[in-house]
Amino acid sequence: MTTGGFDLRGINHLALVCRDMARTVDFYSNVLGLSLVKTIELPAGMGQHFFFDCGGGDCLAFFWFPDAPDGVPGISAPAGRPDQGDLTSAVGSMNHVAFDVAPEKIEEYRARLVAAGVDCTEVANHDDSEWGISDELHPGVFMRSVYFLDPDGILLEFASWTRPLGPNDLNHEPAIATATATATAG
């Protein structure tokens, strides 16, 4: 894909921070089934940087820093799953990671998470209704997903597109920051 003169091939990796690398490796390898493909010991005891293959040539990476401060729910990340409260996180934060899965696998993958003891949402049918979610699968549903947290509270999602997106999916103008929000941020 060429955008603005750059020939982009997708996301190389998304790097997050974990509290315990061994626990992170166990969850992402043994629960989600991602292959650990690269491990790096950072110099001078700074920590570690590990990479997991998450499909399509993309990686999900984690840093472990011995003295990393704790995250602040609702600021550095959402306070919880979308079905449990506020999805808001701070400007510049990472809100969640959505793994692309085949539409016919979404129910099976949710059942596998539950069997592994992972607390997760019901399957969400995302549509263009007022609340953006439907109890029923219908032709207006554009994505189905399941949300869950990793051991460090990172919000994860298995998501599947249910139909191609097109011009009719572009119905909203971008929001403009209010004077108060702009003054506070600056």
C-alpha cells in the first residue's frame, strides 16, 4: 500500500510493556498459541524485548523493564473490557490490540478462551445502530468480536470483518477538539 510516498506493507510490530515476561510468554504462547520468534536481552540490565508471530507477517512484541511503573487504568489503558465500563484511555495511549480471525472461528475461539479460564465478553455484533452493538447477527453487522484481558490487563480482541467495507461506511466527520481540551493538552 502506498501512502504519501511510503510503500507500507502493514504493521511490523506493536510493542507493549509487561510486568512479568515469563507470565506473558506463557499466556501468549500457551493460551493464544502465538509463536515466540525473537528474544532480546537489553544491554546493561535494562530488561528484555520479546516478539510473537501474530500472523500475516506481523508481530506483537513486549518489553519487560525491571522498574517499570504500574499502568493506570483509565489513563494508560482502558479501565476494563467494553462490557464492564469506560473504554476511554488517554491521548497517546494504546487502547487495545485486535487480532484478525476468520468469521467462522469467532464462536469457537471464544469457547477456547473460556475453557482456558480467560474471562471474556460474549460475541459482540458491531453495527451502525445507536449503541453500535446488536444482540442478533444481521446484514448491517460489519464486525464480530470477543474482548478479553491479558495477565497485565491489556485489552485484547479477536475480531472478524463480516462484509467488505465501502463508501457507505464513511458517514461521520472527524471530531474537532474543543478549546478546553486543546488548552489542557497544550
